[in-house]
Amino acid sequence: MSTELEAPYTEIFNKLKKIDEHVREEISYGVPNGLYCTDLAEGYGSRNQADCENIREGKHGQQIVFGRDREGTLVEGKGAQGAERAGMIDIYVGPGASLEKNNKKFDKNDRLDPFMLADAARVYITQASDDIDKCFGIKSSSTSIDSNNKSAVALKADHIRIIGSEKIVLFAGPANRKEKLGMFPDQKERNSNGDKIEGISRIELLTGHPEHLEPVVRGEKLVEYLKKRNEAHVELVNKIDALNKQLSQINMVLNALTVGAPPFSKNMIDNIVMIFDNITQSFNSYIDEVNSLNETSITGADSILSNTVFTS
């Protein structure tokens, strides 16, 4: 790092160091428990430990559990079913937090099962999930891609931030780099069971009902499609305008030839007007159809709709 870049960080570091020294001096004189990150006597529920679990427990409701897939009580999850290759790491804080009341807090005498919907925040890692969506109270979409007996990682909290100073990538799909996958004959990544990854991998952004999933729009394809539709629109408008002028000229000639005498002139003009109205109506229907983008047949590589990213 250059001197120009180092200087601001060094200045900030020195200021923070002085603040820290001042705070430690105050702590040495005595402060209320908990202030300035001093120890705080508070009780939390303990985990209802399974025989297969090793637990690292903090003093303030932190749990790191090494065991087998367990999605709640001792009868929930692949571990409860006796499945092999179902190792799990469960990292969470605030056991049973959403079940506590101001006048009733859990303490170490309360043995709590992991509760994905009630514990405050969690990172859950498992080699074999029973149903990771159901485990966290998510209604799965109708896609054939499911999590049963597959590895899964889940994060849950009131707020989650994924921060990348330069880049964040959300990728769904098998890796396909030959230098990393020379062990596989088909040069494609397998899932955690060693099976081929079939079908199209998907990203689902769920904020509503998964049964109403819709594909997101692909921006560049949409712009390209609308440009083409606009060109067709302008061309059609020009043709209708030219046709309208021609019909007006024909109308004038007919009036001159028949001196406006019915019924010939009236029938002829009515037929022409009817043709014009039909063209205009068809045009308006076409424009409505294009504007809604719901009735047009848009398929193939140039589709404006993604087949891998869906939202509700």
C-alpha cells in the first residue's frame, strides 16, 4: 500500500487506539456490568443435547454444535432417521428468543431443542437435508428440484446482509471447469450424493407465494424486443396512414362519379369504411398485445423471460 493510502488508515487507527485506552481506564475504575462490552450476567436456555452432538457454548446464548442433521426435536431430520453421511454444523445465537417475554426469560435449566423459527439467528450446514425449506418454514415451489437427502446451507436472522466491496455473485448450477473436474468423465460437477445434476438450475427470489412464481425479465432481450416491436409499430402506422389517404381519394372519386347517389355510393363507402375499421381494430389489438407481453409467442434463445431466475 502506498504512503498516500496508508496515512488516513494510520490516523484512524491511532484515534481508535486512544479511545480504547481511555475506555479500559474507565473499566479499571469500575463501570456497570455489560457496559463497554464487559461481562454481563444473563441466562439463556441450554440445548437439549443429542448423543451425537458436541457443543461449544458461549456465555451469552451462543451455540456451535457439531452433530448429525437435526431440524428440531430428536425425531426430526436425517439424523433422526439413522441416515449415514448426514453430518451437521449448527451455529446460532439466542435460543428460543422469539418465545421469550419481558417477564419470562429462559435460563440454563431450560433444555431447548433447536427451533429454526424461534432462535434469533442461525447458520445451518448439513451434508444431507430432510427438507431444508420445510425446516425453516418456507413453502417450496412446484419445481422438481428438491433438497431431500442433499447438502444444504441456510442462513436465518431478522436481517441479513451480504456485502462485497467489489463484487457479489449469486450462481446456481454445476461447475464446468475441466482443470478442476478431471476426475469426472463428463467433466461436470456432481451433487453431494455423487449424482449428476440434471435439469436447469434455478434461482428463486421468494417474497410471496411460491406457487405464483414468475420468470424475471431479461433486460437486454426486452430492449431488443421492444425496439423491434416499435419498428413494426411505426411501419404499420405509416401503412395505415397511407391507406387512409388512398381511401379518402377513392371516396372523393366515388362521390364525383355517382354524384352522391345511393345506394351504390353508400354501399361502396360503407364497405371501405368497414375494411378500414377492421384494420384499425386489429392494429389496436396487436398493440395491446405487445404492450402486455402476455399473449405474444416469445420463445427460444431470444426470449425476454429468464428460464433460470424466478420471483414471486
